[in-house]
Amino acid sequence: MLGLMQNWPLTVDKILDHAKAWHGETEIVTRSVEGPIVRTTYAQVHERAKRMSNALKGLGVKPGDRVATLAWNTARHIEAWYAIMGIGAVCHTLNPRLFPDQLCYIVNHAEDQIIFTDLTFLPVLAEHRAKLTSVKHIVVLTDEAHMDAAAAIPGALCFETLVVQNSADCEWGGFDENTAAGLCYTSGTTGNPKGVLYSHRSNFLHTLVTLNADVMALRAQDVVLPVVPMFHANAWGIAFSAPAVGAKLVMPGPKLDGASVHELLESEGVTFSAAVPTVWQMLLTHLRDTGGKLSTLKRVVIGGSAVPESIVRAFKGDYGVEVTHAWGMTETSPLGTQATPNAAIAAMPAEEQIRYRLKQGRAPLGIEMKLTDDAGARLPHDGTTFGRLKVKGPFVVREYFKGEGGEILDSEGFFDTGDVATIDEHGFMQITDRAKDVIKSGGEWISSIEIENLAVGHPKAAIAAVIGAAHPKWDERPVLLVKLKDGETATKQEFLDFLEGKIAKWWTPDDVVFVDDIPLGATGKIDKKLIRERMKDYVLPTAEKAKERA
Ligand code: AMP
């Protein structure tokens, strides 16, 4: 017997309809790519997005067509998103930090018909335009006064002109909630990037889950600054969840440095923000250098890579800001877990709670999790056994776009995240490594992430990375690479002494190498692949000794 409740398809256009109806005057403030701070409202964004939907139809966009965006977090970018998704086309967010060859591959693979771009990316598009074979139009997210910058792209269209030329009378939705809404390619550390094709339903459900009080807990009273880009796993869903509750949005545009983020936090009264650790590191450095304060910020969510203890302590201790650590991936829309204390952890002394706050956290309703060995057998949740982390749920990928990579679920329908983790008795998951970065020493696993996070807490360290280097006896041993803060000098022994007692003795790096640069990938994470390539001729001093002895 079926239930007798209404069938109200969970399509994301309803989110902006709701924001317009009940929070129409709430502001969206943008640091525009052109420079000035620009203010608009949910009502205006809704109307302009409808006009843009008509413009897209006029340009020949049909349901299911892919329309790309190559853009920073701005109100215009939100308008483009809802304009595309509202008419059943697929919004494909392109990550401008990818190499041009990868970008071209992705655009062609997705068969994007149109690209919305910020002024920033006109040079790269102009240079590679001829290779983008499916693209019929390029729409520049600007006004006529700035269109000179697009002179190198014949036929480029102006966003503001299209808005003015089209009517706001446009029907949104009316299709199945399983219709594709968004497309985002994974950073592709192995093989070609693969597309994750979100549906309206998966985005809608992800929105409801992230609004949970134990997850992002956004409210109409909040002022939300998503530093995490809309091109990195949908800004962790904030372009949906903020309008869903009618929170004021503050969009940082292209400027993500410490001073610019701080200025917006203070001038707009931001209460909630989300970003990867490197962004917060830049902000904290700026605050220390300038003596700046955080007078309105209450909560930040940090994810994308493991949060170092020094960041959690600085936010809470120096500025009274609550940090919650979250884990997720493009394939999970992206939220997978968040380290919000349960009752037992909340009852612990603050110092003891830190141990849990540094873990990646527990699963909200909608995410199933398990650990397995390489053969797929389930492993215990005892907080110490490492295993492959696998997840399942209504906003977890089932198959990559165009079937790339073949079958990706196990026999129980779980997706292998490629992360290695533990799960403790409170259900708190902790990532110990990417499966391919874990250091295999004498048949045991060493977590590169754990050593990195401790090492970066050394007062002289700006950033640290750990990789495995070949060793004749142990297979691999850890090497710590450190980029020091400007003007600092340090010895290898200082770092080894700093780690002593914090990690098991056999985890101690065999060498510490000081480097000028630790490369970051397209989503702000340490690029281990590139580091390994740069270090390919490196030989561990301990490996040489072991050889001499043999
Ligand atoms: P992406 O799809 O680019 O967002 O990358 C997802 C991957 O980032 C995950 O599979 C993890 O390896 C890593 N990641 C995300 N959040 C965290 C976190 N809080 N701690 C450690 N690694 C993380």
C-alpha cells in the first residue's frame, strides 16, 4: 500500500523559490570580480536567474544539456546555477585551478554547450577556445562596461545584457526529482578526472542533512561566508543550504587571502564560515600579524583535508570561535561526516574533547559507513584498526558520468572512498590516510596525515608534508618535508625532538628535508603526487646505511 501524501518532487529550484517567498529582502553581498562590493537580495537573484533561464533557452539549451561555470563565489554565479538547474539542464562547475589541458578534457568529456566565465579566466579560455569543440557560447559574468576584456573571444556574450534582454516569466521544475542537476569532476589524482553527476533529489536531501543541528546548523539569523568555492564540491552545499533557511550570504569573489577574508568577516558581521585548512591558516597568520579580532564569527567548518590541532586551538583559545571538522568528497555531495560531540564527548573535559574534535567525525542520517580490509571483509570499530572506508547513501555516487571507471560499488552497494580510516566506539571516524599515501613500513601502516598535522604545529613550520621513501629493509619509511615560516631556520633534530612522545617511535621520520615549496593541488590539498615526483631521486640516509650493512 502506498502512502497518501503529496508528491512534491525534491527539485532545487524550490529552494530559491522558498528564499524569494519568505526571505526575499535578505541580502547576498559579493566582493565582485570587478572590484566593488555589490549588494543584492534573494528576490532579485530569483528574478534575474529566471531571466537567465530564458536566455539559456534562447541560446538553445535543452533539458539534460551541460552548461559549465568557470567562476568564483559571487551572486551572479548563484544566478547562473539556478538558471541552469531550474530548466532541467546540468550545471557543470569547472575548477579553474586545474591545468588547461585537464580543463579542456573535462569540458569536452562533459560536452558542455555553454560556459559562464568570470573576467579572470578569459585569457585561458581565449587561448584554448579552439579545443573546446562542444562549446557554442561563452557568457561573461559581467556588464557591458567590462566586455572589452573579452575581445579575444569573438562572439562572447555579456551576462548583464542577457539579463536585461530576457523576461523573468519562466517555469522552473516540473520534472522528475531524479533529473541530473549538477556535474563536478574529481580532482583525478590517478587517471583521468571522473564526473560525479548529482541529481535534484540528491542535492535536496544533502541540503536537509547539512542543515541538521549536529551538522552545519545554519539558521535564518546567520550570516554565512562560503570561502570554499562553488567549484569545489558545490561549496559544501552552501549555495543551497543558505537560501533554504534564508541566511544572509557573503560571497568572497576571487580574493581568498587572509586580509580580504578578514575584512568581509568583520564588515558584514559573518557568523558562520567554511573553508579548507590552508585558508584558515592564512587568516590566522593575518590576525596574528595585525592584531585583528573576530568580533562576530561564531562557528567555522573545516574540511577538505585534516584540520591541524594548532588551528582548532587558535580559533577557540584566541578568538572564541567554535571549529567543527568535517570530512567528505566530491562523490558524497560532499558531506560525509562531521565531528560534532555526542553527549558522552560533550561531558568530557575540554582538553579530552580535542582528541575527538580532531577526528573527521560521525555520520549523519543518510550516510552509512563501514571499514573493510583489502578483501572486503568488515573490520571492527575499535578506534585502532585501520581499514578502507566505504560509504553508502542517497547523496553518494552510484556510477561516474558516462560509466568511467566501471562498477564502483561493492556487493553491498558501498562506494570505496579511497581513504583509510578508523572508527571508534563513539562512531567517530578518523582518516589516517589516502589509501595511496599511507606509508607501508615492515608490513604495518603509518599515517602520513597524523605526522604532518603534528609537525605543522611546530612554531617554525609554515606547512609540512610526509611521504614514504623506499627502504631496503622496511619497504618504506616516512620522510618529513617542511617549509619554514619566512625568516626562520631550524635543524632536523628540532623537528624530531618536537615529534618525540607524540607518535609511536617507529613512526618517527627517518629524515627531515627543508624545502622552499610544498605544492598544493587544485582543491588546496597537498599534492603528494607532485612531491613524490620531485623527490624521485631522493635516497633516505637510513636506506644507504642499511645497504652498507647488508
Ligand atoms: P575532493 O573530492 O577533492 O573533495 O577530495 C576528497 C578527499 O579529500 C577525501 O577522500 C579525503 O581524502 C580528503 N579529505 C576531505 N576532508 C578531509 C578531512 N577532514 N580530513 C582528511 N582528509 C579529508
